Amino acid sequence: MFRSFLAAGCGLLALSVTAPLAAQAPAGSADTLSAPEIAFEEWTLDNGLRVIALPDQGTSTVTTSIWYDVGSKHDPEGRSGFAHLFEHILSRKTENMPYNMINKLTEDVGGQRNASTGDDRTNYYETVPAEYLETMLWTHAERMARPVVDAEVFEKERSIVKEELRQRILAPPYGRLRLVFAENGYDVLPHRRPGIGNIEELDATTLDDARAFHQAYYGPDTATVIVAGNFETANLRALMDKYFAAIPRRSNPIPLEISAREERRTEPRSLVATAPNVPLPVVGYLWQLPPQTHPDVAAVNVLDAIMSSGQNSRLYNALVRTGKAVQAQEFASTSEEGGYFASFAILSPVADQDEVAALLAAEFEKLRTQPVSEAELREAKNEWVSGTLSRRETARGRAFELGEALVSTGDPRWADQFLADIAKVTAADVMRVARTWLTPESVVAMRYVAGEADPASYANPVPMPTFRSVPDAVGEPASLNDEATREAPPAPGPVPAVARAPLIQTTLDNGIKLVSTQTGDVPLATITVVLPGGTSADPAGKAGLAEMTAGLVDKGTATRSAEQIAQTLESLGASLSASAGADGTFVSLTAPVGNIMAAGEVMSDVIRNASFPQSELDRERKRAVDGLQVAMKDPGSLAGILASPVMYGSAAYGGVTTAESLTRLTQADLTNFRSTWWHPAAAQIVVSGGIAPERAKEVAGALFGNWQSEQPAPTPIAYPSGPAPAPRALVIDMPEAGQAAVLAGVRAISRSDADYYPLMLANTVLGSGSNGRLFEEVRTKRALSYGSYSSFGARAGQAVLTANAQTKNETADEVADVILEQFELLGTAPLEEEALQKRRLFLGGSYARALETSSGFNGIVAGLLQQGIAPEEAAMLAERLQAVSPEAALDVSRRIVRPENASLIIVGNAAEFIDDLREDYPNVEVIPVSELDLNSPTLRKPAE
């Protein structure tokens, strides 16, 4: 309910190049934090391939990544989205790897892999158990030297990319904002074209186009391999020579440099972009920025943090806290050649667009005419360093820091230099860059409102330049070798011995249980207080109470205002979050270890004494209602909302937050909920990160050891899942939907059930990762969706097992058939031990990676505590899964994951699929989205 409205659909990325924290500020201090340089080794092979090594013997994993200096800016004329399309293509097949073998080589050993494309680069990366270093390097060499770009790969990946475009751009209410920003952020640079492309140009692309693009740009002379994790550098050097040294440079290289540069705009302009399904208008401003290496970029990013980072930021105070906007966002997007600065707000329904635009403009005028305060400056810098710290907890995170710095500047050391530049920024620098780059004369004033999907509404008046093309492909396409002649991937090496810090369980003086461990050496700590009282405790007619209580926990106490809380935490480089789940609430604090006590005092105060001021309640309630409007316009979000009432009916787990239920909440409701459920007799605490257990106990004891309550301890909710409702087939007709969301689910079991681990493993077979059956059937074989997955959560009562996918409207019925067919097969098709072992490793690997970070460890252990499970279970996943036999996984699937017990929900343009769907589901209910009523047991508004 309180998530970012743009997170799912807009894909907006702020500049993110940071460095780890080392020096610790004294407790209670808001002094500027500092960070050391990242240690790494670097060398270059004779063929031009650059290698960067970041060894770390404290992890059991290794991350292998390859960064090509080839990005969306290199898309040929008439082929926007091509680098992104080729990112998909190059991940799939080589002369020695059949289609999607790379997925199996990573997931089946407990690893994960992915790839991404930006303006400046394309990267491919895997994190696997460290013994598979050589295997992963072999796959990278295969994809660099021996890729197969054939009709099978090309046609499948093009279809998948089109589904990704529909899912990320066309279906979400604010997805097209991404196109608006790119089109108007640049005039002449090729970055102006959308990195994801468009349907027309993707359809026009040919297989020979793809081969030509590869020959023009991809080779060892355009790439850097970055390896981070548990390995010996001498061994890495030998492996790089073995697999990469013989790969030749590009035979006919095309320069990677983009010579064009933007002329500084001297006249303002405005636009009103229109798009379907937009529930709340957006107003904002856009300016040009210089290239990434320009000396002004550090000050621009400090300015950005002052304006938009956290609840003590200027935009939050001016627009969100005043109720004018439900969200205010800002980011600086920069690349080698140039960039843009975007600042915008999603308006409250009652706000006036002109007024909000004027308020936003006034904030930038202040930047140009008045120096920012030293406190603001210090806070912004501390937020930068503290944000860096969480990203640097893992070797993989450090590798990505160096990779992003390298591709945008040519120098991996720039990450550290940039943070040093951030530290040097003065108030005068902030004013100077505002006057230089964010001027009224160079602004693009934007509005984004409901209307037709009309690119002309936001078209840049500067004619689109003609961009560079690439020479035609030469030679014949490579092909997959016969099975008898294929080179097999190398076997794993020795498993490194990694010592794990013990899990320490103790109690505070007042009996609160404390679980702690030191997860690493980076001086960042996370404290999580686990409390009863989740959404299942919401009283009848007041759904949303638990979430609102958590959401308002930091909005005031008897001694601190919301502004004081935000200022204190953000000046310390700390972040506080609270979330209510079905069975309880988590309140978490992450802060530099040196500031953990000072930040923890605020955390302790809000948990015990949150006062929920009426003005804050009114504003957050309004924002929540506005957020519901956005979610109701997004097919995927709406399908997820509907799952609760469909799967649980009127039981406690079935409650759905609505505008009506939110209006019933009072300040007294929130206060009573906190005092009833947030009780020391029922609270538990988890502490982890770069903090020793003895220090963790000292901090937790000082913060919570004297917490007492005169009220009796709360009684857990009895039978929160209730009896299972009859299965339903439900279609929500959303004619303007750019894509259909398909969800199917069955009632399952509780976390404490003896069948929990067998069903957990069976669900992984069904739909976890890219080797799950759903992904294989829906995406890999049929190219019907960007991805299809299943999930099985943990709850004190019965959880649900759901599967989902998003697809073009006309194939919604086909995707539904495939999902339910896989439900049937999960309980009937025999499971082989070898295949099941791969799924065990996949689950265990993802679990182990999460336990390496303080937030990941706390999330896992806090979840166990909330479900009444011993915290040491966090270290026993592999053992529990190993005890699950194929027969046990098949048996639990046969009993629970039955298609006849499944409910089906589809949100989309029903006209495109309803006739075909009715052939299999003659009793399907169709509810026009205009008649949907989440407060009704039938989900339909009563007839007038």
C-alpha cells in the first residue's frame, strides 16, 4: 500500500555509484561519514580483454560478470531496443550449449544469473558457489567466442522482449513515463530512443540484423570480465588465459565512441503527454545534464539528495507532507555523453496541477538563489555513504560498483573518486550547479495525464537524427554442435572452507528474546523488532489498520515530530522501515555501526510511543487511497489484490484494504492497535551485520531492556485462514489494459505443517527461477510471457500457492491453460531424484546468499520467529530439503496442487480472450472493472 507507485512500471534508475563505509562516526554524531577505496587487481590480455579481480575469502560464492561497452546508444538506425534484444539473444545458445543451458548450469548448482542493458553497457552475470568459478568462466567464453544466433533464438527472444515491453511499459499506469523522459531528455544523442525499443521496430528486425550487430560490436576488445568472491587470483589468471586468451579481437571493429554532444538548450518548452489508464496526473520538470565525468555531476547528485532523499527532503516537505502530492521523485541520469535531471510529482486527486507545478518550480528557484544549510549538506553526504554501505556488504555488490563506474567513465577507480568528490561538495557548489544546469531557460515542463496512447503528445520538437548503422553480416551463422562433438563444461573445483559466525540466542532483562550474529565485516547493522499484530488482526470493516499503524510509526511521538524523526535518522545515515504482514509486523533499522545506538533511540521511541498525529493520519490515509487508485489500474497489481478475498473469503487472511475501510480508521484505532499488539512480552529482536553479538546485546538491552507494559500480552488470532472457499474463475474486464495478468492458486498449509518442506520443494519445481516448469512452458517453449513463476509463502495459518504470468490479452486463456496443466502434472508426473537435487541446490543457494547480508539475514530469521519456528532453522534448510524424497514431493502435490481446487483470476481486456476461456470455464464470472467492489463478498457492486 505504501510502495512506490512507479516501482513496477517505470523502471527509473538514478545514478548509483558509491563506495563502502569504513570510518565510524561516534554514537550520536551527525558528522560526515567517510569511506576507503575498494581493493582490486586489474590486468589486460593481449586481445584487449580487461580483467578485474576482487577476492573475498569470507564468502562461499563467486560472481562472474562480463561488461561490454555496448549499450542502447549503439542501437542501429531504425532498430531501437536492439542492444537489449541482443542481451537476450547472447544469453541463450552457443556451439556447445543448447538453448537455455546457461540457466541450468547456474540454477541447478544453487546459483542465479541475469543480464541487463543500459545506455553505456550490457552486462551478463552469475553468482554461484565458489567451486563453479571455472564453469562460469567457460560459459562466458562460449558466449563471447561461439554464440549461436539462429532463427530459434531470434524468434523466441524477440517475442519475449515484446512481452517485456508490454509488461513494463504498456500495462502499468506510469510505464510510458520512461519513454517521455528519454524522448525529451535528449535532442541529438542516440540515448533519446527507448532502450527497450518499440513493437514496430522489433517486428521489422531480422536475423541478419542481429548477426551484423554482434559482429560489429561484440569481442574481447569491447569487454571487461569482473570476478568477485572466494578465489585465488593466481588461479583466476590461469583460467582467464585458458579460456579467453585465444579469442580474437573483432575482425572489422567499429568505433564505440559517440561523437555527438547536446547543445545547451536556451529556450523552455512544455508538453502534456497522454496515456491510458493513468489514475493520477504527473507534473514535473526535465533539464539536460553534462556527461558522467563532468566535475559538476557530484554537486548535482548532492543537490538531488537534498531535494528528494528521504522524508526530510525538500520535495517531501513541500509536496507530500502538505498533501499536494502522493509521491515526489527525482533522479539524475548520466552517461558518458550526457544526461538529464528529472523532478516530478504524482498529484493528489484534489490538487491543482498549476499549483503543484508552481510549488515545484519554487523549490528549484530557492536552490538557485539561496545556499543550502550545512545540516542539509551533511545529511545528503551521509545518505550517500550509508546507501553505499548496504550495496557493499557482498563481493557481488562491490563488483557492480566497479563495473558501473568503468562503463560510464572508463575507469573503475572512478567509484571511489566520485565519493571523494561528493565529500568535497560545498553549499556554494550546489547553488552554482543549480544556476548552471537547472535553469528556467532550459527546462522542459512536463505533464502526464489520462488520454490516448499518443507518442505525438510528448514528441520532442527537435527532429530525430539519423543514427549510425552497422555493416551487413558476413559468413554463415554458427550452429549448435552435434551432441557427440560438444565440449562439456568443466567440472567444479574444490569447495572452499568458509567459517560462519555462530547464531547467538539470549534474552534481555525484561525477557525479550534476542537473536544475533555477525554476518560480515562491513560496519553496517540491522536491528529488526518482530511484533505480533499483522493484517489478520485488523478488525472487521477496518482492513488496513495494521498497515497504517506500521506506516505511521515514524510520524511522531510525545517528544519527537515526524520532521525531527526523519532529520535525526537521515543525518545519521540511518533508515527505518516498518511493514505489516499477515501474521505480524516488522520494524527494522539499518545504520552505520557507529551510529546504531543514536539511531536506535529513535527506533525504540517510535515503537513504544508512536502517537499517530491526526494530521499525519489524514495525509497518509489520503496517500493510501490514492495508491489504491493506481493499483486498481494495473492488471498485475489488481490480480494480486484479488487473490486474498478469492482464496480466503471472509476469514482474517482475506481482508482487503479499500478506500472505505481506510476512511473508518481513527487515531484511537492506531494507538490501541500499537498498545495491544506491540507488546514487550510478545516482541523478539534480531540483530546482524558488521556488529559483534556482545555489542548487539549491549545495544538491544540499552534500547529495549526496560520496555514494560501494563496491558496483558496479546492472544494470537485463532484460525486466521478459515475454511477454504469454493474455487472461482474470475475475469476482471479492463478494456484499456495493455496486457493481461493471469493468476491461479490453491489453498495450502501452514509453516509448522510437516508437509511444509515437501511442498516448498515441489513449488520450486513448479515455478521458481528460470528452470521452473512454468518458466519453461510459458516463456522458453511458447514465448507467451516475459516470465511465469509460482510462490508459496509461510504463514501461521494456511498459506496459498499461486502461479502467475502476464501476457498479451489475446493469449490469456492459453496461459491459464498452461498454468493449470502444470498444476496437474506436478502431482502426476514422477519426480526424479537428480532433478529434485538441482532444485534443492537452487533453493539452498538463494537462501545462503540472503544470509550474507544483514537485511537478508534479519528478514529470514524474523520470518521464522513470527511463524513460531526456532531461529536455528535458518541454518538447516539444506538438511531439511535433503530429507524430502521424490515420493514425498509428489504426494503433497497430488493432495494440494489440484487444478480442480484452484481459483483462476484474469485481469485484462476480456474481449480478446473470453470466448476461448469460456470453452474451458463455462461458469466464469466476468466483472467489468467499473463494477468491481472489493468490499463485497461477491466482489461486484450491487445492482442499482
